[in-house]
Amino acid sequence: MNALTEKQIRASFLNASRREASQAVLPDLDAVPWEQLEHLGWRDRRAPLSAYVVLELDGEPTGVLLRASPAPASGRRRSAMCSWCRDLSSVSATLYVARRAGSAGRDGNTLGTLICEDFSCSRNVRRPPTSAESGDGIEAVADQVVAERIAGLRERSAQFVRDVAATR
């Protein structure tokens, strides 16, 4: 992912009002490992149920405002697989819901998906494959498994953003 500026990020949100975009608490952009990301995702420190994700869609930064599902009354979440990275070894996925863009969103239409709670998908797809995934561990096969995971993450996250942008 290419490095983004605060201005680019705030202008990228397709389902947020100008006010919501301007009030978003951004992460420390100087500390972001851009070359190791397929998307930038974070939760708002001031509003814990608010979250944001920005990715490159058709060469342009495109952002989505998300709402996280609140923790269950018991305090214990069920195990769930992230629909973006599909990693099972270290994932704590939560339901994130996005208002659709445009009039559909203003009418209350939303779209939800399970995503890693801490948006660690890019790190998860880069972990070394298990022997079940790559066989006897031939390095070329391991590299191919990681490359396929990265491509899958890019496609699934981009498709979610496209679906949010769709004005059905």
C-alpha cells in the first residue's frame, strides 16, 4: 500500500459525512509500515465502537467508516474467522458494519462482515505457512502460499468496499 497523508485519508471516506471524517482520530501515520499493508484499519480511541479502513481501490485511496459490534454482556466473544484474511491461528474477529454510500446509507442500509478485531489481516497473511498448508516446507511453495493469501485479502477487502459503494 502507498503511504497516505491525513488529508488523503479524510477525503477518502465514501460513507462518512464531512463532520465524521474530520473528527476521526487517525493513527500515527509516521509509524505505519505501509509496504506491509493491504489496507489501513484502526479503531477510534475516543469512540471504541467506531473504526475505519482505507485501501487502494482502482488506484485511489478509498475509506469506509465502520461500527464494531458491542461486546456481549457475558464479556466473552465467540471464536470467528475473519472473512478478509481467513486466518484461524491468531484471529479474534468481530462483526463490523458499514453504512452503504449515498442515499442507500441515508435510508439506513448497511453491510456487515467479520474482520480481525485489530485489523491485523496484513500481518496474518504474511505469517509462514504451516506444514498442512505448504507440504514439506519448500520455500517456493511457502512463498506462493503467502502470495495467494495476500491476493485473496486484497480481493475480499476490495469487494467489501465496492459493495459498500454500490447504490442498489
